[in-house]
Amino acid sequence: MRRAIIADDEDMAIDIVKYLIERFEMPIEVVGQASAGDEALKLIERLKPDIVFMDIRMPVLNGLEVMEKAVPLQDSAVDYIIITAYSYFEYAQTALRLGAKDILLKPIEPEQFLETMQRVLGYRYSDNQLFNSILEYVNNSYKEDLELKECAEKFHTSASYVARMFKKYYSVSFITYVNNLRIKKAQELLKDTNLSIKEVAYKVGYNNLNYFYRVFKKNTGVTPNMYKK
């Protein structure tokens, strides 16, 4: 169980983060909350959390000042997740240079929160260790011909159980999760390499080019050719 502090001068923002942690059964215990930067700094020093959800705009000290001042106080690494309104996004980019793990834009959307916490927590995504193992396997094997039944058999459980876990934690089916993962990887390859579209499709697990085109357009709204341009 990882220990977290939430620092935000808006009670609603604090409540939303706590609600989403509970809703998605994440292995996080909220051990403190603060509504001003100086309070947050004291909590970080005293409680030594693993994760800090930090608002940029707060009284006394802003989030960036807290991060700068907290560095000498930390005995171990803290994962900072910046919470900010879009109008202050430029400050959030400074936070990334200071070592923040990710940015949550207000109003915080559940899907955005899920994606951020997956990056921060990695495969320790939930208190369900079996699902964590399945998730790690899927994320490392997306290039292969993944089937729900075979995945379930590999972990000595039922296909219906695996399907329920993806619905519970991600609100999508197993195959939709796999396709979403593959398309994100495809976007990275199309943007950062000179590989052909056919080569990209193959590298992310699609042997059928027409199917790759259909899934890509459904997920992104554009064809791979348009995205590559």
C-alpha cells in the first residue's frame, strides 16, 4: 500500500481524488491533506509519503515552490502528480522539469486519472495481485496474438473472471484494452520512426492491415496515413 498526500485549496478536488482512488480500488492510502503550500511542505516532511497530488495554485506557497523546498527534506523519492487548471498548464510543464511524474487537468476525468495512475503505479495497479500480473503480461505481450481464453488459462483462471477485471478497473472489454494499447504504441512509432504503416501494424500485433486501419481510425478519428503526415 502506497501512502499519499493531497494538496489542493479546493475541497472538491481533494474529494474527487479520494473518490477515484476508492472507486478503482487502488493500493493507495491517503494519509494527509493540505489546503495551502506551507501545510503541504510540513506534511511531506513529517509523513514522508510515496505520492503527492499537488495543486499548482495554492496560498502561501505554490506547488512548484513546495516541490523545490521539499527536495532537501526527502529521504526517498516521491512521485509528484500535478493537478492544475488548463490556464496554468505552462507552470505544470515546469513541474515536469522538477521531476513531477504526470499532470492531471481540472476537472479531473476518471479516464485521465486511470491513465495517470497506471503510469505512476506501473503494474502495482490494484490490490488484486492476480489482475496486476495479468495486466503486466498483457502490456508486455501486446505484440503477440493475445486471446482472452489463452490469457486466462495462462493464469489458471476463467475467461469470464479476466473480462470482469478489465470491466471493473478500466470499464472496457479485454480486446478493447488490447487494441487501445496497440494503437497508442502505433502512434508513437508513426510519429518517431520512418517505418511504413504496414511495418508499424505488424510491430504492434496486427497481421491484418485492413483491421489495423479500422481500429486506428476508430481510436484516433484519422487514418494512419493522415496521422503520419
